[in-house]
Amino acid sequence: MAMATTRNLSSYSPFLVLPTTTTAASPAMFQSNPNTSISIRALLTTPPASISHSRPQILNIPAKTNQLLYLEHSKHTQREPPRWFSPLDSFSSSRLPNSPLLLYLPGIGGSGLGLSSHHPRLGEMFDIWCLHIPATDRTPFPELVKLVESTVKSEHCQSPERPLYLVGQSFGACLALSVAARNPEIDILLVLANSVSVSFVATCFNGSQFRPLIPLLEAMPKELGASLHDMLNLITGMATQQRDTGLSEALVAMFSDLPGLAEVLSVETLVWKLKLLDSACSYTNSRLHAVKAQTLILSSGKDQLLPSRQEGQRLHRLLPKSDIRIFEDSGHVLFMEQDHDLVTTLKGTSFYRRTRNVDYVLDYLPPTPYEFQKARESHRFVEAAFSPVMLSTLENGKIVRGLSGIPSKDEGPVLFVGYHMMLGLELAPLIARIFSERGVLVRGVAHPMIFKKQKQGGRLPDISQYDTYRLMGAVPVSPTNLFKLFKTNSHILLYPGGMREALHRKGEEYQLFWPDQSEFVRMAAMFGAKIIPFGVVGEDDIGELIFDYEDQMKIPYLRQFIQELTDEAVQLRSNVEGEVGNQDVHFPVMRPKLPGRFYYLFGNPIETQGRQQELRNRDKAHELYVEVKSEVERCLSYLKEKRRNDPYRSILSRLVYQLTHGPESEIPTFEP
């Protein structure tokens, strides 16, 4: 028996010691070492008279494999009421301070093991409690709602400044929505996977493969006493004979959420579960208007059990603070699919916070090597097509190929300041190369429009396409966020030209549209940051701008469209006069060219360490600002001149080189 220290248990969730059980099972349920122990801390909901205020105990349940863990556990607890348990593999010594509580609400199976493959990573961010609803429990849905609600209220009273996460899978999503609807004053965040909150009988039964099950189950004589295991064999055999692959897939999807339950559930229990679903849907659907919680909706594109995509989109329209992600190749049991990572989803959607408001700097978790590789793959075509050349400047002023002139990750804070190419095409290779070659995560200061849509259903692109940028550390531009980045010794990427530079007009390639004021110099000097000016060229080698802002504004329909887009976006530099303040959102049209090559040059590092007092003077700060701008322009001029000497500037010559030297070989370029 092991002990652990966690938050005090709520008065509604006293601790109960369960008998330890040894079992064997399959590694499909848990992706941990097969020789490790599966441990459960159980909290049984009971009347206040039996409250225990002792620290919770950890029950070690040895297991070589784990698929039958829940089966054995259920056999001992079929007559017990629902309870909370916390898996030992979710305890992490590296857990962030003040981490919020995550309550996992299971699907109709009630096992509470749906997040089992996510426990270790989630445990670094959350204190995790999972709800277990025994197989033969007959608690009505409204009572289950009150059970979860009592825990939410109690935990909120203990830590009112921390948010509470309710993660619901299918049926559990109904519980989460109902609790949120009844408690709009509590800071609750909902993560809903394949919710069934729409009327289950009217929509899900008629729209799914479960309809044939109902008359068959209700017509079965109770005297037969058949177990669900026998019934499933019978029904699956019938479906196979009739070549009803949809029904077979639906059964597999449903009972993936019920590990081992086919051995312990009766037909009567299955009928009860289906009726419980109908009750849950009716109860939840009538209260959706009261849900004010921030919500992340996760829907599967290949759910054979429920119309999850349609239901997710319906919820997204109804819930005012909701965001949605659709996983096109996933099935009903999203959290148990090997390729799905809930932590990556939370990070990419900026859905993790430890206080009432998200802190994009302090709440951020860097990408793992796997997350970085996945993010890089999503932009791999840019690197493959444009074969970027990276040059950097050493302290002695020598320009070399590679990034050896870039400060290491221990030399922060560092501020990269440079030119923003059309549509920001240079971003992905820049961040990927610095991270892979130098181990430095560069945190881009970005437009707020990639973090939040001001208007649901508006004309701006869906923010899901920016998940990779958020995963890789993008931060909304603001003085507060910039200050925090400097304070945490970060490597920061800043484009003073902003949207005006990235959406420039015809003939404006490689022109800087920087404000007159030295917006960043004095703050960088306050922390002694090293400033790295850089330039990048190549946009004119991949396309020609043929329909720009000026052209579009001459067409009444497009002029109105641009105005609508701009009104939806957060306005920046609205008080700045001239072209720098012209931040109108539009979509320029380019005619593609046979791809050329991108060239980057990181210029002479500019030190501010030891100059804090000097740079408090506005005139001195402005002089340094002009120096940085001049260095960026010098980098651009250098690259435009030097690329003429690159024999592999054209994609055709690069393809020939790779055919003769191998696809992974580094393609040469001009001598710096």
C-alpha cells in the first residue's frame, strides 16, 4: 500500500479502501510498461455522516496486462455506488504548480478508464479524478448530475481561483454539460468528445446502427438469463450473416468503452444503459441554453455509433464560448485511439490554463519531440519545395552557413527582429530549423486573430488552422506578453511590420513598414536582451502578386468583404497614422512560379546588456531602433545580391542534385 499527498478530499467524496485485485490483461488498454502496477485511489460518494478526512490512499493493483482490470474490479464492486478514483500513473513529480483539477466523466460503460493512455502526460498538467459507475448501478441521470455537481462545488470552494476541467466522453459529455448549465458562476472548462446531448432516440438511434438492437433486446425472455457476452456473439453472428458491417462496427465502437463489461452485464442492464442515455439526452438538451462555460468540442469523422460530426457542429452553434475540432479519421472512442493525444489537442487550442484567464506565457508547455515532428510534417512541403538556406553571423562578423551564430537556449532573453514575407511563408522553416538544429524554441509574437475569433461563424478563417503555431509557442502581441517573455528569458520572434508587411502591395517586396516609435528597444534593454536582426528573401521566386489590396478595394463587393474581415479582427495600431496603421485584412492573389529558394540571414547581434540606463533615454533608444532596422535592410540587400550566384536557386537544379546525391543530402548554395 503506497501513500500520496494530494488536495484534501471534498466532504462529498470521502475515501474508501477497496480490495486489491491481481489480474491479467492486454496492453491495448494501457500503453505503459506491462510489468508496472496499475494503481487506483478510490473515493466513494456517501452521506456526510461517514466522511473521512484522512489523506487518500493509493491502492496498488499489480497487473502484467490490463484489459481485464476493469472486469475483475467490476466483479467486486457491482453493488457499490458511483465513486471517484485517481490513477497512480497520473501522479507526476514535474506537475506544474497550482495545477487545476480534471474530472473525467466516462461513456455509458462507466469504467472511468477512457483516459488511461493519457494519464502520464495529463498528470503533468492536472490533478486527475475519474468517475467510475459500476456495471449494475441504477442511479438515475439527475442523481449522477448531482453527484458530479457536489464535487465541483466542493472543489471550487477550496480553490475558487483555479478552473475546473470536466472531460466527458459520449454519455459523460451529457453529465459535463448538465453540471455546467446548473453552475454558470463556477469557472468550468468543458472538453466534450462525441457528445450525445441531442435527443438520443430521435437522432442517434434513427441515425445510427443501434436501432435493430432495441426490439431484439426487449423481446428476449428474462428467464433465459443470457449474459451480454452470449448476446453479443448472437447479434454479431446475425450481423455477419446479413453482411451488416455497420452494425458490427457500431458494436465494436460501443463496447470499446465497456472493457470487460460483456462478461458481467446482463441484457436487462444493457436496456437500462440505453434508456439512461435517452434520459441523459433529454435532460441535457433542455438546459443547453444555460451553458456559459468555455467549451472545446471534439468530434470524430468516422464515428460508426453516433452522428458525432453533426452533433458537434450543432453544439458549436448553440454554445457561445465553444470551439470545435473534427478528427476526420477517428472513430467513436476518440480518447482510446492510439494516434490521438489529448494533451497535444489542449496545447494546440490554447485550452490549458491555471487561473481564471489563460496566460500564454506562464501556462505554456513546450512541444515534445513527437509533437515537434508532427508539427513540422504539417509544413514539410514548404521546406521541401523551397529548400531554405540559413546563414548566421558570428561575433567576429563572419557570415557562415548554418545557425552557429544564433545564441543558445541558455543565453536568453533573445529578440529576433526581421522582415515579414508575404503571408508569413518564412515562419515555418525558420522556427523548425532553429528548434531542430539549436534546440531553441522561438516564441513568435503574433496577431490576436489566430487565437480567438471575435464573431462565431464570421468570414475569418477557422482558427484551427493555426493550432500548429500555438503548439509551437505563438503568443498574442501585447506589451504584457512581451514583458513576460523577456522576464522568462525566452527567445522571441517579433515582426515590427506586422500585418501591413505580410500583406504588402505590388512592388513593395522587401520594404519595411515599421512604426516611427522604438516600440521594443527599451523593453529589451530593461532585461539586457540580445537583439538579432534578420532578413529573408525568396517570395518573388515562388509567385507574382497579381491581385492586391488596391485592386480589391476597387470592386464594391470585395471592398465590403475586406471591411467585414477587418471588423472581425482585433484592431492593432489603430492610433497610428499612415501605412503602418493600415491593418486591413484581405487575401492577396498570387500567380505561382516555378519555385525558387528561401534565403535567411541572421545579422550582427546587438547587445543591450549594460546599456539599460543609457537606453532609458528616448533618443538613445531610437538610435538603436534605427540601427536594428538598418541591419535588417542590410541583410535583405546581401541576400538579394548573393542569391544570384546560387547554382541551385531553381527547383529543377535542386531535383537533379538530389537524384544524384540522395534525397536527404544538403543542397549546396553560394559561398557566404
